[in-house]
Amino acid sequence: MKTKLLEIFPGALAWLTLGLLVFLSFRQPVWVAVFIILFDCYWLFKNLFLYLHLHTSFKQTRVNQGINWLRRLDDISRVGAPTSEGASELKNWQNIYHLIILPMYKEPYEVVRESFLSLKNANYPKDKLIVVLAIEERAGEVALATAQKIREEFGNEFFKFLISHHPADLPGEIAGKGANETWAIKEAKKSIIDPLKMSYENILVSAFDADTQVGPGYFGILTYKFLTADDPQRSSYQPIPFFSNNIYQAPALARVVAFSTTFWMMMHQAWPERLTTFSSHSMPFKALVEIGFWQTNIVSEDSRIFWQFFLHYNGDWRTEPLFYPVYMDANVASGFWQTIRNLYKQQRRWAWGVENIPYVLSGFFARKIAGGQKIYRGFHLIDDFHSWATNALVIFIFGWLPVAIGGENFDISLLSYNLPRVTSFIMTLASIGIVTSAVLALSLLPPKPEKNKIRHYFFYLTQWILLPLTLIVLGSLPALEAQTRLMLGRRFHLDFWTTPKSRSKTAG
């Protein structure tokens, strides 16, 4: 019963917020008008605060991309790395191995090959990389053929290379990334790590998507952060996802969504006390073994794994920001409308991370975690999903309700006259952030193909006028649907939806 009530809570809170705005706009329009003005001011200052974080993270990311991390690793191996007690400890980075899990469903060979090329070209000793290509039995012969082609080209490039075959329809599993990753890492443990008697404490696991491409210094900075962290065995390690592999083939809405997600993650890199894990990230193998790996019956395995660690270790877990990118695909399909449908489904799946709220809150009742941590983490977890589902609707649609349905007495009031003007002025100030986003987005674009002329950059700037539309249609609405589905019960729960990957010619 407690879990059911917690599943109802996020959706009920979102619908209560929107319902009260409608009801009070009719019955008490003055109250709502004052609330809207105050909320718009709060939203403005919150966004300015986040954009300051964005610039901080952007600068640090650019710095980190220019550092020779192998040289830094040699330095700490020679003179020692600072520890949490302020002393110095000698650490040999060449003892650290990286286990890379690449779960694959029906991704084309070209997409998977690009990911393996990035591993091959990484500026890190290949004899320290263990790579597992985790294919799904339900993907059939096409996936098997792709895996065999990858083995032929890259099988001898790394210390160890393994193809795992996740069986279909195992009891208690949801067909998805978490179940595949768990099967893959157990296979690697059984066939590679345990037979070689490798130290669990010296292995870092990177859980990637099939389209994830690492930058040259990724494993260098990951190893450096691991060796210099205050508590490396109690930390996840989060890069910044740049959805730019195929950005020139993406229509305008898909580009805005891709960069918005990148900016959101970049902002949170400068806010480590609230940072969890998302999409591609890394973590210690020893801790993964201790918690029993990923849960196999949930959709949002990338964020859930953080909360599994957090609860298992009674709050003694954090996410270390890497301030370094990994490169992934923007959501692009064979046509514009199919791309929009896929974007909606992708956002809805990400928003299904709301399933973490009942898991975390019920876990707080059962675990001995400091009360302050429970309040801070719980509040921000709820606030993030509530804001996702409601803020854009409140600002761009529901905020105008007092003027529309407030009645004659409100219509002739000074507040009715000023509400649209005050709101428009605040939105104009907020557009400074949109302009900043547009300029930063240009700097994150990969080298342009020759066919992309200078005039295309003008369109890449002006595409940001679509941001309010994307915040509603590809933000609030899929989040509200996800929370409503969770509220309505098991019959309406989402299964894992794999984003189709392609190299479509679509552009806009």
C-alpha cells in the first residue's frame, strides 16, 4: 500500500497543480495572477542561476579537453595523489582496468563501428581495456551478424573482447538495457575477471549506449578522477553527453532537444551535490558486485543504479562530474514526423525515471541515512520531476488563464492590464539565456560537412525560437504522461523503448 501511494504521488501532485490553476483562475483570478508573476520571477532567477552553472561547466570542459591526462596520471604515480586526509598516496594508474559494456539491440553496423573506432583511437593503453558487446537474442540474426563483423575488425585491439548473448524472456525481467548489462557483466566476471584473478578494486565499469563515442582523453580523465577522488569506491563518474554524432542530419526540433539535454547535464556538472547518473557513465566494479548489478525489471536503469548505490551504502555515495564529453546520436528518423514521434517516446522514457521516486522514498524509510540527506535528496528528486511536467505549461499556457477566464471584474482591473506586460517583460529577460544557449550550441557543433554553408549557421541560431514549443510538446507533455501512467497502475506502466539509431539524410 505504501509503494502504491508513492507511485500515485508525483502524478497526483502535477495534476493538482494544473487543476488548481484552472479552478482558481476562474474563482480567484487575482490570486493566480499574483502567483504567476511571482512564479515567472522565480523561473527567471532560477534560469539565470543555471546559466551561470552552464558557463562554469562549459569553460571547465574546454580546459579538460586540452589536458594531456596520461601525463597527469604519470605525475600522480610519481609524486602521489592527495587523499581525503590531506596526505599523499602513491597510485600506479597502470593497475587500473576499464570494463566497457556496449549493449546493442538493432543498431546498424555503421553506428556500432563508429563507437568501436573511438575506443580504438582513444589515447589510452588498449591492453587496459576489456570490451563487451552485449547483444540481445531477441534482435535475431542481424544483430549477431553485426557483432561478428565487429569482432573481425576490432577483436584483437583490446586486452579482452567478449560478445555476450542476453537470452530473451527471462523470468522477472523487462526487455531493456539494464537486463542486458547485468547479463553482460556477469559473463565478463565469469569468463575474464575471475579466471584471471583480477582485483575488483582496480576495475572501472563504463556503461555506454551502442552509439556512444568517447573523446581521446576520456579514459585518462576517468582514471585520474578515480585515483584522486576522496572516496573512489563510493563514487559514480558522469561525463557530459553531447548528442552530436549525426547533428547535421537532425531537423531543427531534434537539434534543440539534443542541445537542451546536453546543457541540462552540463549545468548539473557544476552542482555535484545534486548530480546523479544519466545515460553513459562509469562506476567501480567492486561496488557493482556488492549491490548485485543493475536491476533487471525497471526501465530507467541509468539513474536507478545511482539510487541503488545510494541506498545500499546508506547515503555514502556521490557522483563525480568529469567535465568531459562523450558523443552520442541525436534522435533522427527517416522523416520529420517520425523523428518527432521518436523524440516524444524518448523523452517519455527518460521521464519514466519518475519510477525512482517511490523506490527512493520507500528506501529512505528502510535505510539509516542522515535526515538532512533524506530531505535534500527527496525534495530535489520530487521537484525535478514536478517541474519537468508543469513548469512549461504554467509559464506558456496556464499563466494566461486569469486573463482568459477571470471574468468581468478581473478584466477591468489594473492587474489584468499589467499581467501580460509583466509576463512578457520577464520572458524577454529570460530570452538572454536562449541567446546564450544558441551561441554555445554553435561552439559544440562538430566540424561541418562541406555541403553545410555559412548560411546554415544562421538557421542553427534561429532554431532556438522553437524552445518554448519543445519545452511543452517534447518536455512537459511526455513527463506528464509518464507520471500519469505511474499513477494509474501496473497496466499503464511503460516498457523499455529503444531509440532507433540511423544515419538518416533528414535535415531541417
